[in-house]
Amino acid sequence: MGERILDVKNLKINFHTYAGDVKAIRDVSFHLDKGETLAIVGESGSGKSVTTKSLMGLLANNAEVVGGSIMYRGEDLLKKTEKEMQEIRGKDIAMIFQDPMTSLDPTMKIGRQIAEPLMIHKNVDKKKAWSQALEILKLVGIANAEERINDYPHQFSGGQRQRIVIAIALVCYPEILIADEPTTALDVTIQAQILNLMKELQQKIETSIIFITHDLGVVAGMADRVAVMYAGQIIEYGTVDEIFYNPKHPYTWGLLNSMPTLSSTKLEAIPGTPPDLLDPPKGDPFAARNPYAMKIDAEKRPPFFKVSDTHYAATWLLHKDAPKITPPEEILRRQKIWQEMQAAAK
């Protein structure tokens, strides 16, 4: 186990609305070690972005943290003042947002946008900040950086703008980088380039990454560990191999079943819709969409059952008294690969 730098425990976040309180994050716990990449995956609305924005102190005005803690280097970020969080944001914990066009100031040269965090957080003078901005612009692969540092965001392509957003996030060498669906708006080729760039930069500056995505395919070559979120809860977590080849929660099965593979002829959609978090179900939140649901799923929320020292899943199917069921064909295929991997490792 590596050096623990972030520990989120029992986080609960509500949004106050005219219709009542939306219980968006419900008892979420996870940790992050130095130098590792943790992927948080799930459908839109599962709570991924809200969870990570809480780490940055960037929640909406109608949001309220009603429980839990976010321990960073032994200090609870939830107890920090806005001024204290401004010191941490960008310097210790930085974020790459989904859309580079809304992340960049269209009226400001990109050199100044990259240099500003250095002047604010590192007390670097303008000349030195500009020089360092140029270096990181080269590092993220912008050609002719000496000339382009004076250009405005609209003069760059989508992939280049995302590289600039990454440069801004990394210029202070943060300890934690949060990447919120950073490749969603990009085509597949540029997407691969951005992911490779993030991995290369991670090795160079030893930053830890929390990678938010709804696309499990992106996670395979990027993450060390994966947390699967559903209806404001983490319902399964483990190493990337455990989640891909030995998943235990029916929701994770559904996500994997909806991925295109060389062996699949059609994609399987998960039927139904997520529950209303104004009035969350008292049992397993996935019960209404789960073809393997039992009576207890509607009545009692499942605890985490241990699969291995690194793999846990919140499903009653793992209870010793649960009936034995046959997973979908695609999951059986993956589990067979897992068994072969385990046998080869012995």
C-alpha cells in the first residue's frame, strides 16, 4: 500500500430544491494513495462530479454537506474557510473540467492563463511565471509554443485547448489532479493522445489522479483502482483487473455489458432509470433495475461484502445464503479470463 494522501469517509451531500432535499451523495467513502490513479465510474447523475467538486470546495450554493469528512494530509477540507481553500485549489489539488471552452477565458492570452496560478500560489514574478508557462506548454505537446503562448483560446483546436487546460491544472505541480470527463468532447484519436499525455505527466511530476468518467473503456489503460457509483453511493470498488474481469455487482455487469467488444454482436442497455433521490429507496438503490433482485433488496441496503483484500461489492448476491445465479454471458467470459490470470500468477 502506498502513502495515503486523501481519505474520504461517510460523505453525505444534499441539494436544497423547491421540491425538497435531493440526497445526491449518500455515505461515500474512498481513499487515494500517492502516485496512483483512482477512476470513479457510473451513469450521468450518479454523483461522480458532485463528489469531486466537494474536494475542491466548489459545490453549488444550494448544496449542503450534511455528514462525513475529507481528510487531506491529516486536515479536514470540509472545515476549511473559503480563503484557506483558495490556497489549496490549483496549488495542492487541481481540476481539469469537461469542456475546455468554458474552462478558458476567451479574452485572455493562454500564456497569462497558465502563468497566473504560479504568480498567485508560488509568488513567482511575471517574467519567471511566463518562462515556466512556456515550459509546461511544451511539456503538454503544443507545437511552436514560443509563438502560440500569445494566442487566444479560439485560435486552438479542441484537443489543443484541452492540453492547455491540463497545462493550467499542472503548472503548480499539484499533489492531486481531478480529471472530470476530460476527453468527453474529443474524437477517439485525440482522446487517446490526451490520456497518454496525462499518464506521462503523472510519472514526471508524481501526481495522484482521480479520473471521473461514465466510459469504462477509458478506464482500462488509465486506472489502478476503480470505484463504481450508483445513485449517490459507491456500490463496488477494486483494482482495475478485479472490476473488469471479476465484477460482482449486477450494476457493474450492466456497465460492462454495454461496452463494445470484439466478441459482442450487440450492446445491452441497462433497463429502467435511476431512483429519485428526493426519496431514495431504503434498500438496494439498483433493485428496481436488477434482474437478479431478491426480496431483501427492496427492504434493506446491502453492506459491502469482501471479495478480496482490495475488492468489495455492496450486493446481497454475495451473502452466504443467497441463491447461486448465472451472470450474463459476457461476464462469464471475463471471469474465465480472470481465472486464467489467477492461475498464471501462481
